[in-house]
Amino acid sequence: MNNEKIDNYIYLGQRIREKRKTQNITQEYLAEQVDVGTTHISHIETGYTKLSLKTFIKIANALNCSADELLCDYVNVSSKVYKNELCILLENCSEKEIRFVFNIVKSSLDLLHKCNFN
């Protein structure tokens, strides 16, 4: 297995963990919903274990999210997921924080466009 494939499982596991934690779900509860052991969930979240499509679908259903949300790091058409995540991140920000984030994003985009990285 090449490093890119290993990284894919690590990133997928990280997204699963993030989604689980934002919903205040324990590994034990998720394992129960998916009908696997807690250790298996832990290994999936660390990228140590590959998960089957059947398990992936059960996890997405248990986390009440789409496959796109978990796979958006690998799907070419994923801007909708990222835009939604940005909105969620900004929901509880103050006006000052939103302006600060806006200025960082604007400066970053200006630099990207200037250097033709997109």
C-alpha cells in the first residue's frame, strides 16, 4: 500500500472522529450503533484499520451525515461541504472574529490568485 492510500485512511478516520466529537458521541456508542467493537472504531479513527464499505455506510448513518461529508478531502466536487463547514465554524463567532477570519481568507485568496495556485 502506498503512502497516499495510508493517508486517505488517516484523514477519513480524523473526519469520523471530528464528526463524532462534535455530536458528543462516544466511541462506545458509535461502536454499538455500527455493531463493531470499540477498539475497531478507535483503529478506524486513527487510520490503523481499513474499513469496509458496509461499515463506512453504517458509520455515516450513525453520525447522521452524508458520505460526502466524510470523504470531502478526496472528492473533486466538495466545495459545498467545505462552505457548509465554514458557516458552522463562523456561527458562534463575534463580529470581530468574523472580520479577522475574513481578512485572513481574503489575503490568502489574493496570494493564491497572484501565484496561480488554483
